[in-house]
Amino acid sequence: MKKVIAILTVVIATVSVYSFTTVESPVKAKKMANKPVAIGTNIGDEAPDIEMAGVDGKNIKLSSLRGKLVLIDFWASWCGPCRRENPNVVSAYQKYQKAKFKTAKGFDIFSVSLDQNKDAWKGAIEKDGLIWKNHVSDLKGWQNGAAAVYGVSSIPMSFLIDENGIIVAKNLRGLELHKQLDMHVKSL
């Protein structure tokens, strides 16, 4: 009988402690403690801003998409694996662009091309049906400024950022991209 009472006491004490303790994400915990979130490329970091020329030559800023979930997609027209992944990225865009999210006001893609040839880049966008508006490149190939900042050493490479610009996932391909986006969709 004493053993049962001792076990119940431990269980009740454990439940009491855990009911008053919450586990927060590292990002939320930093914000609650008024500590700045680091700018970097790790999960939990604020994504470095990118400003680069779009297909029409006008600059586009990543930060202009704040409020939305954004997939930063590094790719190139000459990259076979990138081109094979593009139908999945298009599918994700079509599926989630009008979805209702828990905290974000939509989904968008910010494509950064490591091309050097503008015609090849534009042709691949058209041929692969990359219908979103945010396509940028400095046409410097592997010396692309954003790729250097993000530590891109192979492509395709992607970063999913939340509505506050915080990196929540990296290197999403295939079904994993859809699974990560599903985690942010509002339940019915």
C-alpha cells in the first residue's frame, strides 16, 4: 500500500510540474526573452534579406513578402536535378498559394537562379511553368551574391521561412516540401 501511495505521489508531482511548464520553440523563446533572433541560415535564424534583379530588370526584395510563408528556391536552368524538382515546386505553389495558414497570410516562392545566361533562365521559367512572380538572378552563376550569403554549395537548395522571415525548414524536396507546408495550414 505504501508503494502505491509513493508511486501516485510521484505521478501527481510530475503531472503538476509539467502542467505548469510549456515547451516553446527556440525562436519564440528568444522573442519572449526580448533577445534578438540571429540573422543566418540555420533553422530558427532570421533569413538574410535578398535584393536582386528580376526577369524584367527591376529589383525584388525577399523582405517584401513578409507576412507569408516563403520558399526560397536556389536553382538554375542548366541544373538537371533542379529541373526535375521544378514540377514538385509548381505543384506546391498551386496547392498552397490560396491556402489558409495558422499565422501566415499566404504562400509564395522566391526563386534565385544561378544562371549566367538570361535567355536560358527566362526560357526555363517558361518551359517549366514557374508561374510565380518572384524570380531573381544577378547572372553571376556560382558567384551569385545570395547563394554566397546562404552558403549554397549545391542546387537545388531551399529554405522555408515563416511570416516573420524566420527559417523553419531547409532542403525540402519532393513530398517533404508538402509535409512542411501542411504543418502550417489552418485546420478546419
